[in-house]
Amino acid sequence: MTAVHQAVAGAGPYDAVSQQARAWRRLLTESGYAGADHAGQVDPGARDGFRPLEQLEPQAQDLIVIRYSAWSPGLGRLLERPQRKLLVYHNITPPGYLWNHSPGLAVQCAVGRMQLPAFARAARVTTADSEFNAGELRHAGADGVRVVPVLFDRDRLGPRGRGPVGDGPLVLVVGRLVPNKRHDRVFRAFAAYQRECAPDARLLCVGTALNPRYAALMQQLADASGAHHVQLAGGMAQDELNAAYDDADVLLTLSEHEGFCVPLLEAFHFGVPVVAAPAGAVPGVAGHAALYTDGDPAVTAELIDMAVRDSELREELARRGRERLGQFAYERTADSVREVVQEALA
Amino acid sequence: MTRPEDAQERARRAAEQKRAEGRYSETAGADALDATILGGRAPAELLSEWAVIEIEPDIVYSTRRGGAPLTALKRLMLRLMRQHLVELEARQTRFNLGLLASFQELERRVEALERGEQPRDGEE
């Protein structure tokens, strides 16, 4: 029996790459493929689904799916293996964001970007989860890059909720606390919104921090912004996150570098309007279903206010969001996944 | 209703108007992280700063849920190993600074050659 194994640099409980590996595994299993998922570094919270990369012992006929978002020595060694390979490029954060905050990760990203052409050459089929990422892959010399979006399983999100309830408007930010997500700009824009438009507004930031020091820095910046009712909640289990979306009035993302941005689709699912910076893959994923800021905190604040108060605008954004979800329908992407796997195995 | 396509322009006008009234005064200036993000090559001053290695105890921690006792244990080990670590830090720093000085000298000589001048040895 042909097995399809997956390899990632690092696996965690909540990050998008690990979530995608899990989603592909469910689909691969349903499609009759054996195999297991391996990671160079396995967070204690991800040990249920991932094994150490050193334990990957593929048979000659097997396929190795390399999910590339950072370099690790183990991933580099996979290139020497004779098995067929399928590269899924999730984007690598430019190391300039990380040198000052996490030198070790910056090294992984710098080497990862340098090694991207080698990974592209070694793969029988190269894919990227967004047109933005495909562009980077082509720039690295890959031919015939296929865009296979994130496998977005709406079932795990549950039904749409009742919509915002309770106190002041809730501005939700979902994404790891890492420099490229620019939470500093979030705090500034939110403080301006709270000061000028909605004194009772609340900000909830969901996502694990790069490291404890960066978490402390973000808390410091949040405090210094003058905003109150700001909560840096850390990572959340899916049911907690669903409840946060249910309660949210707006999803805000001011990220400066995004390879895909799954929270956009989650917000569309829950009918939550999106205010975003048009960076990286964001315009490609959200299309015309989001309000885009030019980066000025005052403009962002005004857009949040519009998204909260203009009910017709909210409805229109929700309608467009549902339309965008059609582009990322599970079965449609699942077909693409099966196709590229079959192509790589052919 | 505001169309999503028109929202940014409308928001910009509203922001301008409020600024003219003296509001949004705290939204000017650079963002906090700007200075920490490198667009290209690290400048020489930053490289000199990075060259000096010093392991700070607060970067040693456990990622496990309820890992506080493990964090304390790791930091205790760091303290117990201090003599050894200080020697390692010193040796690595010595190498880093030596390499950096060589690169800076090389850069100076290349710049002199590019200007059509003869570089002089050991010039500061």
C-alpha cells in the first residue's frame, strides 16, 4: 500500500501549518492512503498527531509531502531521500522581522528562504496555498506551481452564531503574536477607535506568542497605547475561538506579511466583517469582501467604526464573505489535494 | 449604505476632518516595532551589538502547559553552569568580534579601491 507521509519543520497545537497537516491527514486517510505526520520539532501540545522527523522511514514507493514554512536540518536531509516528493509552500517569514526578537527562528527562516530553490528542484510537484506564495515559489525557480488553497473545513467551526452580544463592540484579532502581524499597529488603531468612536470597545487578541519576552513586549505596547479592555488571550482551543468569533463585531488584521490568513475565512464563516491591511496574500484571499485600510491608524479606526455601526455595510460584507467561501469550499480544495497527490505519485 | 469599495475613501475623509478638529492627535509618528524590523542587511552597529554573546536567563523557559517548575529548574541549571557558559560566551564573542573587525577592514579596503585610492593597511 502506498503511504503518503507529511513532514514539517515544527508542529504545534494551533499554528496554521500543523492544522493543515492534520486536515490533509484526515483527507488522505479517507482517500485510502496510509502514512504519518512528522516534525523536526514537536511541541508537547502536538504529540498526539506528530512524530519526530527522525522516525520517518518511508518505503520506496511512498510519497513525502514537505510542508515548507521554515528550514530545519531534518527537512534538509529529506532532499537526499529517493522517494517522490510533493512540496507545499506555506511561505517563510522574511527574517528581517525576527532577527531582533527570535534569532534562532530568524536563522531558520533565512536558511529556509535560501534553500527554497533546492526544495523546489527536489519536488516532483510544487504547490503553494495562495497565489502570493506561488509567486515566491516561481521566483525561486519552480516551474508549474499549482495553487492549492488551504483545506478549510467549516464543520470544525460549527454553525454560525447569533452575532455580537453583550457589552461594547468587540474587535477580534486572530494570529500568532509575531512581529510581521504588527500587533503594535493593532493597539494604536484600536486605541484611536476607542478614544474617538467607542469608549466601551474591547480588543481580544488570540494567538500564541513568539516567546515569553515578545509576549511581555506586546503587553507593554498594549498598555502604553492608552487603550483599555485589551486582552492578549494566548492560543485558544477551537470551541473557545468559535465563541470569540460569535461575540466579535469586527475581525482586524494589520499583518504586514501573510502567506494565506485563515482567520479571514473563519470570519466569513461567522459573518464577521473584516478590516484588513492589504498585505501579502490577504487581498487574494479576501477579495472584495473586506474593508482595506491604508495603514493610517485613524483611517483604520474609522473603518472599524463603519463596520460596527453600518448594518447595511455589515450585511453586504457578510454576503460577499459567503461568496468568497465558495472559492475555498472544502470539497473543491479536497479534489485539488487528491489531484496533486495522484500527480506526484504517478 | 457605504459600499465596501468606497469605505476607505470615506474613512480617510472622516479622519482628516477629525484631525482638523484636533482629534486623532496621538496617531502620528512611527509604529513601535518599526525600529526592530530590518528591511535588508543588518547595519554595522547592530552587528557589533549581536556579536557580544550573553545568555539571558529569561529566554530559558518551558513550553509545556504548567511548565513553571521546569522553567525554574532550567534557570537553576543555567546558574549552576554559569562558569562554563561565561567561558563559552567569551570565546564565541572573541571570534565574532574578530570576524566583524576583519569584515569591516575588508569593506574599508573595497570602498577605497572603488574610489580609485590605494587602501592602507590597518587604517582606522
